Amino acid sequence: MVKNTGRYAVALTGWTLTSRRAYVAYRFHLRLGGHRQVRVHVGRGLDTMRDVYLNRRTYAWDNHCDTATLRNDHRLVVDIKHWNHR
């Protein structure tokens, strides 16, 4: 899930969400309103303002140890989420 914690909308066009372990990259094409969130699904589907899809048949993230990185359209890191459940 990607969440805009700010008051104002953010244009996410060109932003990417990547996985370190599976080498997955999703490029956003939406505007996220203030205090809104969008769910990122691995499977297939049509992107909406609330849900976006990686359109993959295999895993995008390792459930045990991985890192998800959100970068803006200038490739600058906006947020990183790391987990290690081993």
C-alpha cells in the first residue's frame, strides 16, 4: 500500500515501486489525493484510483526478507520498507 500522508494531492506519474529480491518495478500513472492510499496488487487487473496491479503471475516480494523502495519521477528515494522475518 502506498499512502499520501500529506494534505495535498501528489502526482505519482513516473514514480516507481521496486522489489530488491524479485527485481520487480511498477511505474505509477495516477494522482493520489491528500490523505489517500492506493493498494498495490501483484496479480492481474485494471488500475484504478484505489488499486493498481503489477500484472504478474509470480511473487513480487519475498515474504521473509525483502525491501520495497518508492522513488519519485527524479529517481530520488521517497520511502523504503524493509522486512526480515527469519
